[in-house]
Amino acid sequence: MEYDWDYNISTVKDADEFARFLVEELKVEYNPGDDFSKYTDADGDPLFDEFDADLYNHISMDCFNVCDKEDIDFMDLIYAHEESL
């Protein structure tokens, strides 16, 4: 899945797909308190450029907001995908 600024997280299913994307495709150890601009590879180089970091930060906040409205913890979606690996 390719995400851009036009993409809208509007359902828990959308949030779950983004959780899958983070865990299975990007292979990041997601922490909601971390800005995506701080994620680095083993050599300490940034994993994301400024555009992608800002985009993923924005989408993550949308995921939390959508999930909160449905009384679901977005991190539970992340954990479910981590456990499936």
C-alpha cells in the first residue's frame, strides 16, 4: 500500500491496514511516542525522509482518533500484527 496526503483513515479497518503496513512492510517497532523522523536503521541513518515521517505521524494520529471513537486501542492492532509474524 502506498500512502499519501490524500489518504484518509476513516474506519478501524483502515487503521488495521496501516498497523499491518507498519509492522509487516516497514518492519518498524512502532512506539506511539516516537516521531517517525527519529526512526533509524542499524547504522543510525534515518529510515524516513521528512515527507514520509510527517505523513506517517499524521496517519498514526488519525488511526488513534478513529480507533478511540470505536473504543479500540490502536496499539492492540499493532500488537496483533506483531504476534502474527
